Amino acid sequence: MKLTKQEKSWVLQDWGNSVYSIMITTAILPIYF
């Protein structure tokens, strides 16, 4: 599977956003629950 530079940056950004929201969720949820 060959990715172009644009696709690669999009995948990295998408992955980074997922990790970021997971970290925010795991950091905030224990405070309220």
C-alpha cells in the first residue's frame, strides 16, 4: 500500500487526533466519575 505525502500526513493527523481525544477522555472522566 503506497501512500502519497498528503495521505500520510492525513493518516498521522487522524491518528494523532484519536490519541489526543482518548487521552483527554481518560484524563477527565475519572475526575467526574
